[in-house]
Amino acid sequence: MDQYEFIRTANRVYGKNINELSGMTGHSRNTIKKALREEFGGYRVREKQPFPAPGPYLEIIDDWRVTKLKLTGGQPLLSSETNGL
């Protein structure tokens, strides 16, 4: 949320308009408007964290990792190497 603070400061202190802020930050004009409209109120705590998308495949992925560790003598699996398994 540091970006929101930057947006509000740049608008208030330096007089930057929405289009200038959009170009500077890479955020859409709607996001800039939202940041200028409201003060950041903090994060909310989730009731329950949703399970990640690979949920049904975690057992297969773990098997790949164990196999890779056995074949490489304990070297960790890199994310770039997952295509080769």
C-alpha cells in the first residue's frame, strides 16, 4: 500500500493529475481514482485461506520432488526444472 501513499502525496503535494500518476505508476486511472478517494484502512483477516490450485496434484508433485532428490543426490528441485519431469 506504499503505492497508494505515493499516489496521494504526488497528487496533493506535487499537483500530479490522474493521467500523470497513471503513467508514473503503471496503475490504471480507476486504481488511481480509488487511491485518491479513500484512505487505506488496512488488510482484513481471511476466515479461511483457500487451498492453492494445484491441490489435487500435490501428491504427484511431491513424488516428482522425491524422485528428483534421489536422482540428483539431494540437490533441491528448481522451478525451471519442473518441465523436464
